[in-house]
Amino acid sequence: MANSANEIKRVVSRAITDARKEIGGIPEPPSQAKLKWPIQCTVGPGLEGAIACESQVGFVNGSQGSLVYRGYDVLELCGHSTFEEVSYLLIHGRLPTEKQLRKFERKLADFRRIPATMRLLMGFPVEKMNAMSAIRLGTNMMRQEFTHLDEMEAKRDLETAISTDEDSIPMEVPPLGEEHAIYEFRKGKIARTAKSEKAMAEAAGIASAAHLVAGTATITAAVARIREGLLPLEPDPELSHAGNYLYMMTGRRPTAAEERIMDIALILHADHGMNASTFASLVVASTLSDMYMSISSGIAALNGPLHGGANERVIQMLEEIGGPEKVRAWYKKQKAEGKKIPGFGHRVYKRYDPRARILGPIAKHLTGRSAGAKRLLETAQELEKVVIGDLGPEKGIYPNVDFYSGLVYSCLGIPSFLFTPTFAVSRVAGWTARVLEYMKNNRIFRPRAIYTGRTNKHYVPVEGRKS
């Protein structure tokens, strides 16, 4: 692999040009009409289709196959920006000036050093833990290192909370609640005391967001080394966020090309709409819990196999297939048995995932000098051709971000058990940005469940019950 970052820039530029030709130019913006609450929408199980809030952080256009952060196409950001700059964009709502960016970079560099958290973390059997559990534990320890929120006197007084349960009673009237929800905010704005404003600022502050963006990378790299029986490494102040992540994980300073590829991978995963982990973070934040607890919940949600881990399964699948010449027979068998193909299809995208458009060419560039990796890539490319030919135009099944990200991570020296944690290292930027945004107009989440059980049952003493 060439060590030139310029070569990576050329690879990405070509991928962007090809994507523009197929997508048809710049992503179409969503409707800019101001929502009038309450709104009507069709809701499915798992709140599918429900609209929980308004957001300016980012949007996914599934029918067009595009992804936008704060108005900027993610493809353009991959071509020109850095993860530090994108994190600033998501959290602050705008691209930084040169002075603001340098200040933010220095802040992240300072926050990467978390000595108290490292000492505490190494007191646990991290080598025996699920990596995501260890990272979640680490973020909670950061909470202790950087805040006083674990102290008894820091517990919030009920008076500082914004009551949002007044609406619950009419919404729970059987069988389906009142004809219309009764919202207290229609009666006027709820008064917020200076004390409650201060509590909200503390819970969802920008400083906490920066702590988490920087510290989660340090924790994740440390977990990788501890699991290998090695000591964690101190961050290198001369390296970027992406470069430090690779260095603290592998113990080797990355080449300029590797550093840039990691940077792009982090940009691509930084935010992706109201997914399960983002929603989990917002639900916890809406209770006026703090940023650390909220992000810990996002990490917990990402740990679930239906949300994270698909790129690891893609690598296992490609190894199982055994080569490009075996793809068609393998796929025919999988389809006959009704099995899903890891790395294909998406709940939102009905066209090619824009993140895969960047990661595919990068994977091709990376695997050029490794016979084993090249064979996996050839297998992936043949499988892509077969699946798209069979399911693409008819059912909208195309490669998603996980299909090529595992190959990219493997070539960068990231072990497979760290694929999902690496996702979290990036997504912290989006999680914190959306928590900060939501807290400005916070309303505690309170969906409903329709009771379908029996009523009018009578208690029978234990000695009189039959099995």
C-alpha cells in the first residue's frame, strides 16, 4: 500500500465523481416546512415511522442514497475534511474557523489523556469482557474522572426538572387514549429557573461532548491492548485523532495513508439519523440524566447484534465462501434456505449506501498487496455483482456500510472484535451532537403500550393454585 495521503485523496475523489454520476448531483434537501406539533404519522411496531423530534444535525435520503451532516454531503466531507472538523461541525452546528479548529484540536488532545480512567479500567478483568461492555464501563469511569456527578450532593433536586408527565393521564384512557393528545405546552411556555438551566447545561455541555469524543477513542484502544496482554499507550500529541486511535491500538505510528483512511472511516460513521443507539441516547438524556449516562446507553444499544457487528459477520462470511468462484453456488444455497446476506440491505437506503461508495474503492486500494485480503475483496466484489443482479433494482437491496468497512479495518490492523467499538468511537460525535440539540427543547420521551392482557382476575392463595 502506498504511504501517500494524496493517493488516498485521488481514490476518494474518483469515488465521489462516480457517485455523483449515479446519484445525479448534490443530495436533495428535505422539506423545510416548520412542523406544527402534534403531528400525524403512521407508526409501526418498534416506533417505526414515528417522528420524535426535529433535527438539524443530519439526514438520510434513502431513496436517493445520500447522507448529509449539517447541510454538507458526507461525500464532500470525506474528500476535504477531517474527523476533528466534522465533530466540531456536528456538535457546534457550523464548520470552524482556523482558530476555532486549532483550539478544538488542542482540547481533544488534552482530553485524550485520561489517567484516572485508565487506572480504574485496568482494575477490572477487561481481557474477559465483551469489548463493548468494557468501553461502556470506561465511559462511566470518565464521568467520575471529569465530573462530580457521582457525588451525593450532585443528585438533582426534583425542582430543577422540567415536568413533562402531565400529558400521560389523558393519553392512557382506554382503549386508545383521548382523540387528541393534550399537551401542556399549548398553555404557555413552562418557566425554567436559572437553577434548572444550569443543571441542563452541566448535563449536556459541549465540554462533556469533547471529553467523550476524545476519551472513547483512548478507552477503545486501551481495551484492545489489554485484551492482548499489553499495557495501554499514552496518546501522541503530534498525531491526529484518527492517527492516535491507530497508534494507541497497534503501538505503531500509522503511515500518512493509513491515518487518512482511518480519518475517512470515522467521518463516514459519525452520524446516521434516528437509529436505535441515537434514540437510546436521547431517551436517557430526556430524563435530565447526564451526557455520560446518555452516551453509555448509546453504546449499550450498539452492542446488540441487530445494530452493530455486521461488518465482523461480513468478514466471516467471505472467509466461509472461500473464493469468488464459489460465490454463485453459496448464494443460491443461502437464498434457497431464506438466509440473510450480511452487509446487504438497509432499513433506510433503497439505493447504494453512500458510505459503501467510499469504502469500496478504499478497500480495493488497501488489499492490492496482500494475497489473502485481495482474495476476500474479489469474493466480495463477485458477491456484490450477484446480489445486485438478483435483488437490486427489484427490491432495493445493495451493499451497506458494513460490507466493505470490515475489509478496510482489517487492512488497517484493527482486530475483528474491535469493529463495532470503532463504530462507537466515531458515532460518539453524532450521539453527543443530537443530545445537545434535543436538550435545548427537551421533552421526556413517553410512548405508550396497548394493554392486551386479561382483567378482572382474582387472587388465589398459593396453596390453592393449580399448575
